[in-house]
Amino acid sequence: MQSILVGIDFHASSINAAHYAVNLAKLFNAKIILFHAYIIPVSLSDFPVPLLEENDIEVELTTRLKQLSDDLKRVNYYTGDIVSACRPGNVPETLDYLCREYEVGLIVVGLKKKHNWLERIGGSTVYRILDNIMVPVITVPEHQNFKFCQKRNAV
């Protein structure tokens, strides 16, 4: 496995998934790609106008991803490569493009607990990824920590 892509939305569940992915990367000697997709906010008027410049959004997100990258390396004693990628667009399409660009062998995403019936029937980004991406996906529940399973000898 060459690369593990981690979907980041900066919620606790995606940060936890990033820690999980770093521990997997250590086992497989893989590179980590932290990925965030964003939509450019536009005013609702007769002539749509971006409320923020795309470059400003990307600079802010890249800075946050770099901080997360530094934290992941420090906390998990990870010495491998961590690449940050933030792109405008919807998640499944952008993710598909990045999987080809970086030769991704695995995607790791955090899964938030659903709190009400509307969230349960409304779907989520994780389910859209599972439906549209042809790369194996590990969904990490919000409070699940990485546990290394050691090989046991049969008796």
C-alpha cells in the first residue's frame, strides 16, 4: 500500500480517524494524505458573487491541515510523509480524482454518531464516499482507538 488518504472535516471524528490512519501507515510504511474538500460560499442574489476569495479559503485550510499534520507526527511518533490536499468541489468527485493522482490504496474516514432521526435518514458524506469510490474505505467510529493485533501462535 503506497498511500492512505484521510478525509478531514476538522470534527473530532475525523481527527480521530487521522490518528487511526497514521498508526496504520506505520504498519504498512505508507504515506498519509490529509484531504479536505470545500465549497466556495456565494451570495444569493441576481448575480452570484463569492463571499470569500478561493485563495483565502485555501490558505486558511492548508494552514489548519499543516497544524494537524505536525500534531499527528508529534503525538504518534510518525516519521513518514504526510501530504495535505484541499480542493474546491464536492467530496466524492474530488476524492476520486485524488485517489488516481496519489495512487491511494486505502481511504480512512471518521464516522460521527447520529443524534436524531433527521441525520439518520439524511445520509452523510461517508455514505456518499462508500457509494461512489472504488477504493477500500475504513470508517472509524468517533471514539474508536487504534489497537494493534499481534499474531498469535496456534496451540
